Amino acid sequence: MKEFHPEGPQQLEVKHFFEGLRKYAATIPEKRYPHQNRFIALLHLLCDSVSKLTRKRMEVESQSAVCGNGCDACCYFAEITSSRTEFDEIRHYLHSNMAADACSKLDRQWFVQENEHSSAVQPCPFLLQDQGCCSIYPVRPLGCRLLLSSRKCSKEDESSGAFDSCQEWSRLGWKEMPLRPDTLMKALESQRCGKDFFEPGKLYDEEKVDLKAFTHQELRGMLKQVQSTQTAEAPMCLQK
Ligand code: SF4
Ligand code: SF4
């Protein structure tokens, strides 16, 4: 991939930017990245690469990441947002790829939570709580893909400082990518808004979707279109 280092305020044409990336996006394996929008698949692949690089850095600095399968405290306590383009992808995944039993499980979970009136910390609506698994794992948003911690968080650990280390480490890997994920995100959001040009040097500041802000009724509405004939694989466990 050609090096891409935006310097200063510089406008790029959205259409040409995506043309240049088309051949890279076409090579991304669909099994691991089943996204309808292949440029979001590319964005998520870049984020996963940042995460891998960050893990290596953490090991070198003797602060290995402790995130692993079934570790889900961050899904309860972290701020969980996604861009609009990523949220569209989640919606598509729910409709087209997710196994029907996972959808039913989510629906039951939402029903219980809605009727519990509990003051407990609100988990991400897409977390399968009994398994500690992400039901939308392949299309989980950028923030979830980059989250890493050098000390184990637990559901009892409600201090927001629990995630400081991961944010610090994520920033280290970010700048070393030949194509910065934030630049691609900016281009995707500009495309969604129908803009012809975008400024790659700026961090994306577009409207975000707060996944925890959705009502259970709204979420159920999203699931209604799930076909009973779905044969997709069971959701993969959290594995960062
Ligand atoms: S940030 Fe890592 S260690 Fe903390 S809960 Fe999430 S997966 Fe586990
Ligand atoms: S989208 Fe998945 S990984 Fe992200 S917070 Fe929700 S359950 Fe956890």
C-alpha cells in the first residue's frame, strides 16, 4: 500500500480516495470481515492491525495486554459509541448474518432488562451477558476493536481509570499505519453525508451513535427483519 501521510489542511476528493483503495478492499477476507461495505471492512482490518501492533508494543514494555476471551467488563463500563457508517453495518449484520438463536437471546435479555428497573450499570445492548460474548463481534465498532488494558478490569472495578492504559497504548500504534484509520473513517463519513471533499488531517468529529442510548423497543425493531432461515455461525467470543 502506498504511504499516505496527510500534512496540514489538505482537501482530498472522496471519490478518488475510494477509487485508490478499491483493490485493497477487494482482497479482505469476507469470512472474518463479513461487512456489506468493504471499505468499513478495510477500516476494521486497519484497527485490528493497530491493536496487534499495540499488543506487541505492550509486551516489549513488559505491560502485556490482559484482554481475552470472555472478558467483558469493558462492555459494561466503557462509553460505547460507533460512527453512523459503522452503525449501518451493525444493522445490516443483525438482519443478514447473525444466527437466529443469538437474536432471540438478545431479545430475551432486552425484555428482562426493560422490566427489571435495575440501577445497575447498563451493559452494551449487544453483549450476550451469560457468555460474555459480543453478538456482533465481526462488525463491532472501532472503539471496541482498539480497547486494550494492561490490567484486568472486573465488573466490580467501576473506576473510569480502568481503561486509561488502553487509550494511551492505542494512540501509539495509530500513527504508524500507512493509511490511518481516522482518515478512512473521515472519508466514509464524508461519503455518507454526500460531501465531495474531506480534510484527512483532522481527527473525525462526526456525529456518533451511542449504542447504550437505544431503547429496547428500537433495538427490537431492528431485529424484526431477521429471517428465521439464517444459518450464520454462532457469535464469536470476545477476543481482542
Ligand atoms: S479492557 Fe480488556 S481487560 Fe478490561 S474488561 Fe475489556 S477485555 Fe477485559
Ligand atoms: S459491541 Fe460488542 S465488544 Fe463492543 S461493547 Fe458491545 S458487546 Fe462489547
